[in-house]
Amino acid sequence: MFRFLGLVISILLVFSLIAVGQDNPKAEIFGGYQYTRINPGQGLHGDNLNGWNASVSGYFNKHLGISGDFSGIYGSPFGVSLHVYPYMFGPIVRFPNSSKITPFAHALFGAAHISASAGGSTSDNSFAMAFGGGLDANINSRFAVRLAQADYLHTQLFDSTQHNFRYSAGIVIKF
């Protein structure tokens, strides 16, 4: 799994370097807060968790690129201390226009790692995917504020399917 992650990060970096010589911002780094509404399945009710979200995106042209998304989700629902780390990669499409707001959409695929403890501890790794998009408010040619990124986050941890909602907001740095 770590070889795959290293390969994907290497590909992202190469595409980011190729994009530097073009007119539009060809790479973006995002970092910010993340709220996640988890739905653990198995008849359990959902709960609210908080954490961080970061991504790096390299663009082939004005609209289409590839993105790597990494996040940490933390909380103690049902008396269980949870740490969830999704890491996903996939295409991103942005829709630049004459306004200061730039919408985008992405489809991300990868894995998630969870550590859970309540008296004892356990962990699991599974497939993860996210579909969604958001709105960036451009401050200038180098910075934007990610007003909203909303995603459907699907995981399959502990042999159970989870259908989660994820919201992120923060700062975008453009290159």
C-alpha cells in the first residue's frame, strides 16, 4: 500500500512540475478544518467528528487535474476513541469564470485507516472513496478561501459499509 501511495505522490509531483510553465495556476495546496458526520452502520446512530483536511492538486489545463486528498478525523462516539485517516486520489475539475468564486468537483479513490480504543485497541484498513465539490473565493492570484467543500465519503471499515458526510473549509495556496 505504501508503494502505491509513493507512486501516486510521485506522479502528482511530476505533473505539478510540468504545469509550472503555463499561464493559469497549475497547482494548489489546500489545508483546513473538517467536520464529518459518520454513519457507522450496523444499526448504530450517526455522530459528529472533527479534524483536518489537506490536498494537493496539479492541473493539466485550465479545468482538469489530479488531486491527492488526506485527512484526519477524530472523536469519541459511543464511548470509543476513534482516529480515522482517509487518503484518496483522483480527478478534479474546476470551473474558472469572471467572478471571484471558482467551483470545483472531484471523484477520489483510495483507502482509510482507523484506530479505535475502548479498554482495548483495534485497527483496520479499507477501501474509501469520496465524491463532491466546493467553492473557492479568490483573494488574489496566489490565495483563495475554500468556503465549502462537501463530500459523500464512503468507507468499509471493520467489514461494514459507512456512508458519511464530510465538510471542509480553509485556505488554498496557488502556484
